[in-house]
Amino acid sequence: MVRRGKEAATPTEEHPGGRHISVTVQQSRYALDAVDAPASKEILVKDLSISVADRELLSHVTLHLVESRHYVLVGRNGSGKSTLLKAIGDGLIPGIPWSTRILLLGQTREVELDEQVSQVDIKEETVLQHIVSSDRLRERYTREAKMLSDAMEHSTDPMAPVRALRKVSHDRLALQLKEAHRIAERRSGARGKMARKELIKLEERFEESKARLTQNESEIDPAHLSSETHAAADLLTNIQSALELMDASRAEAKARSVLLGLGFKDDQIDKPVSELSGGWRTRCDVACALCQYADVLLLDEPTNFLDLPSILWLQDYIRNMKDTTVLVTTHDRDFGDGVAEELIVLRHQTLQTFRGNLSLYERERYKKARYLTKMKEAQEKQKKHMEKTVANNIKAARDKGDDKKLKQAASRKKKLNERMGIEVGLKGGRFKINRDLGGYHTSKRAEIEIPDFDPHVNMAFPRQPPDLRSPGSLVSLEKVSFAYPGRNKVPILSDINLTIHPEQRVGLAGLNGSGKTTLVSLIMGSSDDGIAGLVPTSGTISRHPRAKLGRFSQQSVEELTSIARTNPQLTALSHLRAHCGAEMDEKEARQILGSLGLQGQAASDVPLGLLSGGQKVRLALAKLLYPPPQLLILDEVSTHLDADSILGLSIALQEYDGALLVITHDRYFMRTVVEGESPYRLAPGAQADEQSNDSSDEEETGAPAGTVYRLFKGQLKKLEGGMARYEEIAARTAARLGKA
């Protein structure tokens, strides 16, 4: 039952886990209906609550998206970021203007059969054709313009323009009817009754339109025939004007430019979209979203599977979308900082906004926390001193029987309690009660409220791998070259020289497809899909005979997903125990998973298939790290983790005594884990702690600097400037991307 003053979305939309999404909002009966405000592109929803099954993700919050502003939505894994985007994109939130064109990344895959506008066989549709045809509005306008234009040129049939006009009008009515059904299903009370009345009227109009489609010329009054012919010409003019505003003639050129920017090669652009792998299909979805007109664009993790030049290109592209409201979720801190004009923080079922990016937000919060902590400590010290003085004065006045001084002391005690609190006003000057503290209060100062911080995401694991007993390098590659059989024997890797010693940190940067995963497979002696026996075409690879090598690959999460399909009842706990064998009991397995942040029911009761990507990453790491390997290889391990989890993993890896080989496009992760930059610079509360301790040394919080290599055109070269140097190279590459 829906409370008065609320409007609820009927829970017909399903969460990816098969659970329903329910939405309620405040909707004043006197407020202007969003449907009746077609010019509004701003989203303002008050008292919004969203729940999935019995779990509430947002509770009585205000969602406010200013037109043309760019937002980044941050929050920990499982907090509800993707659910909020889905609720907005699927039209589940009442009060958002229906005229607002909202596009959610990935929605272009969900084209219904009756809305399929492409004339190309889906199996033969090229990537370029798919991107162009994904804009259903432009494709519909193009189809309507062709239908009307052909009819107007049909001079021998005076009914042709009328039939075309009626067909276009009927198809549009069908879309309106579908939308009216959605509105009527989601409304209740008086507003629901009104929506259902409108639906009935629209159904009647639809049936009348359907009957007019089959009318003969003899049944139509000549005056109506002439009027509808003129109406067809006017509609054609309006559609052509709309297509010009959409720059429809450049649709193909724009699509090609965007695809090139996202890393597609010319030959890939002209290949069937059905041949794309999962990663390239995700890039294709991003291209579809960027090439369509939208008032509000929702991008959920758009940088997944992108290399650094493409990430920088996308970052710049979003910055230049001046007329579009953009809401992004991303695990890439540097990318998020680059596109955010305003930050939305999803925390404890609430939404907080901040003008700026995540790094600035955290710095300001730590600065404010430190300032208010010092203020509160100083006031507490001052208060204790003054209370002691007042108590002494009261005692002295009582001993002497001086009632006047006794009243003075009591008055000072009252003022003391009233004047404790914030001393600085809203505008930075002296605190003024009339301006800075409205309403009734028992004190003349606002209470000092120090911002609270969530506890660190703890991803602890054993730091010390077993002793090798004999010295030497872990892995050594000498003049290694490799070419896959049957590919014209063109070497992917040429004359690679690389030696990794115990405790060393090595970073590997490069474009997608440059051979990084192949190099790791050669080091491991097996391919990414577990096929053993991979050897170089030439050169030698030496491995320490006692060293254990552990690898987190880009397929680790997908492998767990595949295992879950074959065994739907499998949990993280049961899978880890099965993987490690009889020597691991349930208590130890729980401790291992818990130390990586996979605790309680999530570990023992939730089926493996329903775990989030971040939870599957934790399970994959648990399988690798017990016992800990002498060389831990991490290939894009941060993809499914949120910013706080990446921070926690960075801290844990800096304390790891084994060697690390890291492959990532995440600049922050590479700088902290490989180059030894202190991750504490953005850790909750860390700045306040460091700055309050004059003896703290920033260098002590980091780790020994490692080495970053670049793999380019089969050659492995050390980057003297590290990740900063590679970012410069990637920025130059990004500037050339998208130029057909």
C-alpha cells in the first residue's frame, strides 16, 4: 500500500540477481507533473527510496542532477550505485520529466524486436552499422522521412502522402501507447486514476488510427484529403529539420571517429559485431552511448577493458559534452577526477553532493576533520579550565557568604555551556547566531560535528612467502621472442630481456593487444586459459626451481562465473575448501575469506553466481595467496573493485614481501603498488593523522620504488620516468585517436 504524498514504481523491473527493484518518491498533489514540463531537463526528485527485495539501498534522499553538469557517483561495492543508474535509466523513478531523453550504457543491447530498425541481418551487421543503427530516434526519423518523401514524389497516387502520414502517425501512437501503459502501471491514487483515463483515451485514438489505415480514397472527403496531404508535407519538413539538428548526415563519420577513439582498428570497424569478444563488445556499447543524442547519459564503469590512451580520449570526450548531463560510476580514480564537476557520494543509504572530484572531496573532509578536532580539543581544554575557575569562585563566594559573586559565578557557568561550539560563521567570519543558527536552540553555538569516516577496507593476507633456501632470480628472460603459429609467424614479442628478483616490484604498461598477457603466459609457462606448455619461439626462460608463481588473470572472475553455472549451489566458502583440499577446515577458510573482506553470509550462504565482481576478485585472490607465492602476477586486478577496495589492496600489496608483476591501466594503482607512492595520501583520516604528527615522514608510508616497463611493437623498454612518463606518451596517442 502506498502512502499519501508518495508515488511508487510497481516492482516489475528485476535486479540482475533476479530480485525486484522498488522505488518510492515524494510527489506533492499540487506539484507540476513532470509529464507536463517538456522543457525541463533538470532532474529533481525528493524523498527518494530504493530497495532491492528486502534490502534498502537509498532511504529518503534527494536526487538532484543539474542540466549539463557532469557527475561522478562513488560508493563502495554493493552500496547500490548500479541499481540507482538502472532505476534512472529504466524510468523507474517517478517525477523525472518523461520528455527527458535518458540513456544508460548497455541499454542499446536491449532492443526489442518491434523496435528493430536495422535492415541488415544481425549476424552480418558490422560494428559501424551497429553503432549507427543503435540510435533508434534518429533511425526512426530517417525511416519516416524516407517514407514521406517517397510518397510525396508518387505523383500518380494522390493517396500515397495520406497513407504515409497515417502510417507514421499510427506508429508514433503505438509508442505513445506503450509509454502510457508504463505510466499507468507505476501510478496510484488520484494520479493513477488520471493516468488510466488518459490510457483509455489513447487506446481509442489508436483504434481509430488503425481503422483509418485501411480507408479507400472514395471514403475520404476531398477537403480532408487535401488537408492531410499538406500535413504530410509539413511533417516531412519538421522531420528533416530535426535530422539536421541531430547532424544525421555525419552519423557514420561520428561513429567511426568514436570507435577509433575507443581503440578499434579500421579492419575491426568493418567486421561483423557478432564476432566481437566480451571486452570489445563492451567498448561497442560505450560507442553506442556516445553516438546517441541524450539529455542525460548514464555511464556505469565505461573504462572497463580500455587501455590508457582510450581512457584519456574518453575522459576528454566527456569533458566536451557541454550540453549533456553525465552521471558516471568508475573504479578508476584518476579518470573520475578528470571528468567530475560534481561528486555524488552514496554512503549509509544517503546521497551527499560536493562540487569537485573525489580526491578534492577527501582532502577537504580530512582537512575539515582535523580543523574541527583541534577546535573541539581546544574548547574542551578551555572548558575544563573555566569550569575549574567557576567552581573555585562558587566555593569562595559560599565560604564568604557573598551572594552577588555567587550569582556572577552561576551566570558565567550558564554562558560557558551556551557558548561552546562552532566559532566560525557560514561565510568564514565570526559566528552570528541570527545568521548562522536559525530556529530554536538551547545553545548559542552550533555543535562541533566532526565528519565520520568509514573504516578502511581491509584486505590482509600473509606477507611472507616461504623461504626459497637458495638465492637467485625468480624468473629470467633472455632474448625471448614469440609468434603464434598460423599468424604469418609475425613475432608478438621480440628479444625480451627481463629479470625479476625476490621482493622486486615490476609494472607492465602498454596498449591492449601489445602482448602483455602473452608475456605473462610465457613467464607462467601456460596460457591465460590454462593450457600448459607455452614456450618461446626463441630465447630462454629460467625459473627458480622452488619458486611458486601465482597469477590473477583477466579471466579469473569469468572462470568463477562459469563454475557457478555448472554448480549453482556452490558458495565462496565451499569452493575455496574444494580448491585447497582436505588440509583446510571451515574455520581457516572463513578466516582467509574474511581477511580479504568476504565475510559472513556472503562467504557461506550466497551462491557463487550471485556474488558481485568485487567479491569474486576477493575469492580469486584467496585461492592465489594461500600459501603466498614468491611471485604474484596481477593482470587488471582492480577492474571490479571500488576506490576504497583498491586503496585497501594497494596498502596490503605494499606490505607484501614477495615479488609483484603488475599489469594495469589504472594510473593510481600502478603508482602506489609498483612505484611506491604512499596510498595513505588519500586514506580516510590519514592526512589528518600525518599532519598532526610533526615527526611523521611521508617517505615512511610508501614502499620501495619498483620499475615500470612499456611493451610496444614487441619491444620491452624501461620507462625512466615511470608511470608519469607513460601517461605523457598515452596523452599524445589519445590526441591522435578518433581522427579518421
